[in-house]
Amino acid sequence: RRLTVELGERSYPIWIGAGVLGELPRLLEEASIDNRRKLFIVTDEHVAPLYLDKVEAVLRTAGYMIYHSIVEAGEKAKSLSVYERVMTEALEAGLDRQSAFLALGGGVVGDLAGFVAATYMRGVAFVQIPTTLLAHDSSVGGKVAVNHPLGKNIIGAFHQPRLVAYDTELLRTLPSREVAAGFAEVIKHGLIWDETFVEWLEQNADGLQRFDDNLLQEALLRACSVKVAVVSEDEKERGLRAILNLGHTFGHAFEALCGYEKLNHGEAVAIGMVAAAMLAERLGIASSISNRTRRILEQYSLPVALPYVMEADAVIEAMRRDKKGEGGKLVFVLPTTIGKVEIRKDIAEEPVRDVLHALQEGG
Ligand code: NAD
Ligand code: ZN
């Protein structure tokens, strides 16, 4: 199944399906990355033993010259020191401006490899080969970054891939916690845009969690379609694109305070979406949406309250540090109903504090 991100001459296709990997040489060719070019694969230590040989074999058979770098798994790899190491390995491999980087992995590898590609010799081509469910979100849209100890995704760029090749077969080896985290962003795409998609996710929760391939492809296609529609409208986040941050003002703060490993991105966003719904209710922007938000997240085995005690002051402080807090103001994406959100930059601290207290107690 194919989608296109429409961005003029930087438009690119997203291919979703079982067995897409086998088509990679043809898809690269179509994206004008022919086999006279060197390819540099970035992957992590969990994904490499599972899929690297297979990808390299497919590409070698098609005549490509291939190099690779295997980084540590997890958020730690989105750092300047790992970035420098990948740069060094790419330079040693003799990559030039015509070469391309391939990100084989989840959002971490995609963000890291994308940022390397964005800055290597002022920018070379890159291709996303997502291997997590969550990466339906991170692989589309061209936001690439590494973290700084003082903030997540603070060092980054906009650099669109030439191609997203999403093989659903690769998702079968995902640990269950990562599957749930991926569904958090799938659900987010429903909550910001499309109530009928939310209903469909509610109805098909069992089949999806069994990884029924038809349902899975449909879910990814629909979630990616929302992202594509938003990004095609507002590539550089001048306005509309900010709605993709539903649950993220809270979520990034939770992630930062808990440590990325205790609460992964999807889990933090899930709790953050509950918080946003509660805040919207408290402000009178919405009514009775937090229960339904909680219910669907629970259907997908996601947390809906804070698993650790967090001081409200510390959370608010972390939110202000987040780059989305423009000039220290707290910016929230708040649901007005299921399937619609609005962006608010004028929220006082008091209701935010109330919500944080309620979240500690589990609602
Ligand atoms: P991840 O890349 O760390 O992957 C999660 C874990 O699953 C890792 O341990 C990884 O090694 C393992 N893994 C990956 N594929 C596997 C497979 N097929 N089988 C078995 N194990 C596998 O994390 P993620 O959840 O994919 O991505 C999170 C990152 O994405 C965060 O850094 C977040 O900031 C970023 N993100 C970016 C955007 C964007 O627009 N650029 C959007 C959303 C999230
Ligand atoms: Zn996210």
C-alpha cells in the first residue's frame, strides 16, 4: 500500500506491506538512488542481528556497495557522541555527496541517521526502513534530531527522507512494551484528527494486538495518512503541525524526569494524552473525553497514570525547558472532542498542577 507525502520536488512515497524489504532495490531505483551510489546503513544492536544480513543481502544482490554502523539500542544513541562516531565511520567508508544513509530501526535510529544525513557534507539522501510500530510516526515528516543533556531533540533539523519502506513482517519480533508504545502514537493520530479511526481502533483492539497483518497495515496506513496530511500542509511547524504534539508537553516532561528507560516515549505520551484530556475538561474546553481516552489506551495495554511520584513543580519546570514552551510559556494541544484538538498558549499553572496531582493518584 502506498501513500505520498506531497512536498513539491521533495515529495516521497511511503510503502507499507508484508515483504516490502524484498522490493527495496526497485524502490531505491525509483527514488533515484541507483546502484552506483554507496549506501550506509545505520542500525542498532537489537535490530542488527535480526535483519541487517537480510537487508544487506538484498542490496548486494542488486549491486549496491554497502557499509554499516551498529549503535547501542535505546535513547542513549541519540547523542552527539554517537552522532560523531557514525560521522567518522561514514567518512572512513568514503561516503560522498551522492551516497545515501539508510535508517534500519525504530525512531531512535531514524532520528539519529536522519540527522547525520542532514548534516553530512551539508545534506545527503536518506531512506527510512522503520522496524517499530512507533516509527510510523517518526519516519514520516522529516524531523530529525539528537538529544542534549539539557533537552530532548534540541539539536536537529528538517530533512525529509527520499523513501519510507515499511515492512510489517519486521514488526513481529517487537517486545510487547514497544508494541504498546507504538499504538500510543497510532491512537494519537486518531485523537487529533479522525473520530471514525478512533472507533475503528476501539473495535479492532484484539485483532490488532494479535498482529493480524491486514488490520495492522490498515492501522499504519490510516495513522500515517493523518501525519502525511498534517505535514504536507505545514512542513516546518509554523502552525497546524503542532497538533501532532498532543500529549507531548506533558509526555516529554515525564520522560525527562523518569529517565527514558523507565518510561518510554509512547508510554509517556499515553499518560500525557490523558493529562491533556483532563486539563481540557478542567478548563471547560471539553467534556467527558478523558474516560474514553483512558479506556482506549488501556485496551492497548498502555499506562494512564503516573507510575512514579513526580513533583508538580519539577514537571512544570521541565515543560518550560522543553523547546515547545515558547519563551517559557506553556503550550498545550488540548482535545475539544474526540478527533479534534486546539493549541493553547495561555494556560495558567494552577489547573496544570491540579491535573498533575490527580494523575499521581491515578485519576
Ligand atoms: P527505539 O528506536 O529505541 O526502538 C525501541 C526498541 O525496540 C529498541 O530497543 C530497539 O532496539 C528495539 N527494536 C526496534 N525494532 C525492533 C524489531 N523489529 N524487533 C525487535 N526489537 C526491535 O524507539 P522507538 O519507540 O521506535 O522510537 C522512539 C524515538 O522516536 C524517540 O527518540 C522519539 O523522540 C522519536 N520520535 C521521533 C519523531 C519524529 O517526528 N522524528 C516522532 C515520534 C518519535
Ligand atoms: Zn511522539
